[in-house]
Amino acid sequence: MLFNLKKLILFLAIIAAVGAASFTITKNPFSKHAIEDNPKIKKLRLSEGFAAEHIYSPSANNQGSWVAMAFDDKGRLITSDQYGKLYRLKIPAIGSSSLTPEVEKLKIGTEIGADTMGMGYSQGLLYAFNSLYVMVNNSKGNKTFTRQSGLYRLQDMDGDDQFEKVTFMKPMDGDGEHGPHSIKLSPDGKSLVVISGNHTDVPPMDHYRLPNNWQEDQLFPLIKDPRGHANDRMAPGGWVAQLDPEGKHWELLNAGYRNAFDFDYNEVGDLFVYDADMEWDFGTPWYRPTRVSHSTSGAEFGWRTGNSKWSQTYPDNLPPVINIGQGSPTNLIHLKNAKVPAKYQRTLLAFDWSFGIMHAIHLK
């Protein structure tokens, strides 16, 4: 399906803003007066030829911080509050007199007045195969929302436009900002691909494209983080896996990331991952900047705790496509299907949360 630019950037901007506000960016300039009248838009610094519309602020409507979203088969936007419910939005058409979307809480379950907290706490959403796939990221012991971290499949079985059937496809031992993250469709449209941060154990897989005998294997004394971060997290760190729509066969594609939130495929099916740095390592010989990796089959990128991270010069470790620097990665999207100028059609958009920057990475 071809996304128009307005819909594509809306998809990215809500996650990049982490619930503060959502925007669309288009090549159709709006009046200077309309931009100057909105304080949220005045804070945006846009490239020449682009303009922005402010659509919605979930936090201003007591709907939390939206950190995941997907479009369904009817073009509606489904979102998740990081610590709350799922929402569905009908976005006004381009050129509409009103920009206010219709927002509803999704009802999950078959009982009358189904609990709107029957599903949520998601950091990854995908609508595919007539289903909504939800990557739940939930801390243990949460009494408000009791579903375990892992991948769930929601289905509408009776055609009432709500989801009655919930299938728990895979439990995952991990949570928090380094827990289970995004879900996307594979390039051939036949399977799902998921990614998790380094505080999520690799669950049992049916097949491994890289050897699963990983160990620390350090010749030098391990210097752990003095503040204790990730001191008990060992190889292989964050990972990417592929599965069939039913979740019956799981395959580990590659690993060795710190906390990659998102990934995407280019026009020929190559996988790219936007990985995080460890900001407290800055200034040390083992600091690794935020970076975009060409994540080939069976690759190992060598994240390890403390000073034991692999150097990009190691022969069994792939170097990054580009080092970006300090930051906090969120979304990564390739513009292959977007209605954008030719300059951007082979471009990755990498969103940084900490500095509020959208990086355009032109691939060759």
C-alpha cells in the first residue's frame, strides 16, 4: 500500500514526540499566519518547502504518552499509551476544514462493556493478516495491567469492528525502555519481524541464523558501569526475529544491539536497524555512538555490558552504515513507498527522541 507523505510523517511524528503532540508534515505549504498562531508548530524547524499541521495532543486529553501506532485496513490509526490503553483514530482527509480526529478507546473482549484495558502497554503495533499484532511491554507485578510482556494477536471474529479474540503468541522476559519493541511486515508480506532491546532475553527459537552459543569471552578484566546499568545483562543484547502469522515458527535473524527501538527494509529488502548509544560511556574508548546498521542475515553487532563491547574493527563484527552520535533512537522508516520527491525515495528517516531531530540518511 502506498502511503501519502502526510500519513507517513504522522505515523512517525507521534512516536517521536512521545505523546506530547502529533503533527503531519506535507509539501503543500499552509499559510504563514496559521503556522505562527500555533505555539506547538512554532517550535518546529522544518526543511525548506515543508509545512506542518498540529493534529492532536494525547497528553492534553489525559490519554497518556503514545509510543506505538499502526494503520488498519480502513486507514484508521491505532495507537497505544505507553502505560495504558489502545486508541483508534479516524484522521480527517487532507484539505478538511477541521483537523480534529475522531478518537475512541478500543474494546477488547467478548463481555458486555468490554474492559478497555484488556490490551495496552504496547511499544509495537502492526495490522496485518486481518489481525492487530500487539507487542506488550509491561513490568512484572503491575496490578493495573496484568498481561505479560510478549507478542499478542487480536482478531475481530464477529465483524463488529472490535477485537474479541486475543491470542498470546510468545511470552518475553523483558520490560521497560529496553524491552520488547517494534513489529513490521517482512518485504514479501508473508511474515512478521520483531525487535527487542538488550533487557529482553532471547526467547526459545525454532531456528538461529547466528550461532546461539554466545558467551562473554573476555580476555581483559570487565569494567562494569559504576551506576549499575545493565550490569547483569549479557550476550547477545538486543535481537531481531522473524515469525509466521500464526507464530508457530520463530527464527532469530541477527543480534548484538543495545536498545534498537525500530527497523525497516529498503526497496530491495535489505534490513536496517537504528541502535542506541550508552550515554554514560561517552568519552571512554568503548563508547559506541547511536548508529544505523545494515543488519544482514546472521549478523552479530557485539553489544556487551561495560567495556566489553566489540569494536567495529573486529573481523566478526559488522561496522555501522553510519555513526550519528549521541541521542536516543525511536523510529526508523525507509521512504520507498512514500509519495515524496525523488531526493528522498531511497532515504531512511531516523528519529531521535532526546534532541527531537529527524535525520534523513540517503543510502547509496
